[in-house]
Amino acid sequence: MGKVIYGLKNVHYAIYDASTGTYGQWKPIPGAVSLSSDADTTQNDFYADDGVYATISASGKETGTIEFAAITDEMYADLFNYEKNDTTGLRYQLTEPSTVTVALGYETSGNEGKLRGVRYNVSFTAPSQSSNTMTDSTNPDTVSVNYTAIGRNFTVNGETKNVLKGHVEEGTAAFNGFWGDVLTPGASASASTLASLVLSNVELTPAFDGAVNSYMGTTTSASGTITATATDTESATVAIAVNGSAYASSASYKSGTNTVTVLVTNGAAVTLYTVIVTRNAA
């Protein structure tokens, strides 16, 4: 079987601030039903040797539609140029053009794991919504919004590149920290990762790698020390918990399964590491 994707959820948007060239925090679009997209790709044939010598393809923009349960007050204000009369409660839409652009994030499941993706430089049209009378079978009314993504310039290894979209897969450091800062092509992957993780009397499987977030191990000891060092030793903070309790100076393991979590926070970037420790009888 090839790779199959299903289970759309966690659709978010993050507003772009042109004055700083940065994105704000992710905000949810609750009740996501579907997200469909259509790539606008141009192809030009290059002729040589009395025929088509090469076909050159270029990704221009992407258009699509998001269907979701309902528009929140925050979405009305952020995305669709609405204001609200605080005295009467009237919400009204301005006729002047909206210049808001956002990053659009989402998550899908699949037979090979989860995926989180982002579109850059996205703008929305006014929402489309229909209301239907009650019938014998009630189907909730939903909202549909068309979007266009045209890409944004990012500096990658000193070079300016226009990027339309990107994604990360489950099991990577970027996946767990995805809903922190908006992930961009030129961002440092080490912002909220660990440089080392050592549990005394426990051998990690697989061997530690800062890009891997889940581990297993066995021990016969009732206790042990845990040492976790962030890659960014100046800005990142590390919080350790054992079976839900904050780690102090020594981990206490019960018989059977124990869960060790290590949370690395660096500004809005957050990465969670998990170690399942099985304590066997000595």
C-alpha cells in the first residue's frame, strides 16, 4: 500500500506582520471539515533539435477552499474585515479592501503517520454560508472560505527563495514544536531541541538523537538521575517530569511502566521528548 492521508484537524492561521517580517502566534480555526487545494503550475516547452527539448515547470500559486463549523469572533476581526459595536453587539463588515495575509497550518493523519503542513502568504475571500430549515435529519450548516497562497520570500543559507508551502512528518523535532513559532525554511531546527539526554541505569532505544522525540528503556533500579541539556544553552529552558511529577534531584521508578517527559521551551518554540522506562524486578 502506498502512502494514504486522511483525518484533517488542527487547522490554524497566523497573521503576518509586514513591519517586522514575522508571523504572530497560531490561532485555531475550529471544527475543520475539509481543506481542498488546486496548484496553479505553469509549463513552458523549450524547443531545440527540431522538437521539444525540455519542459520547464514552475509553481505559481495555490488556490483552495476550507470548510469548517463556524466563524469565531476573533476570525471575523482578524480575517474578514469585521468590527463590532461593543454597546449593541452589532458585528459589521467594512467595504474597504483587506490587506491581511497569514500562514495557514493544518494536520493530517495517515497510514504512515501524521503530517503537519503550512502555506505561506495566504489571503482569504469573504466567507460563504447557507442556512437550511429543519428536516427529519439534521445536518449542521458549515462555512466555506476560499483562499489563495502565493508564497513568500525567505532567506535560506544566505540565499533568497520564494516558498509556497512546506510540511513536516511525525517523529521529527519540528513536528512536536510545530504549533510554537511558524516554521519557516530558514529557521534553525535547534531552537528547542536537546543536545543530550542521559538516564542513569537506562539505555535508550533508539540511541539519542535530538531530532527523535520518543524512546524506550529498561532498568532494575528503583531510582536514577536524569540529565538533559538543551542545544541552545542560553535561551532554552528544560522541564523534566517522571510519571507526571516534576523531577527534582532523583527519578523514582515504580515497577512496570514509567513515563519520563522532557519539555524544551525556547520562546514560542516548544519540543516534547518522551521516554517510556520499564522497571523490571532485580
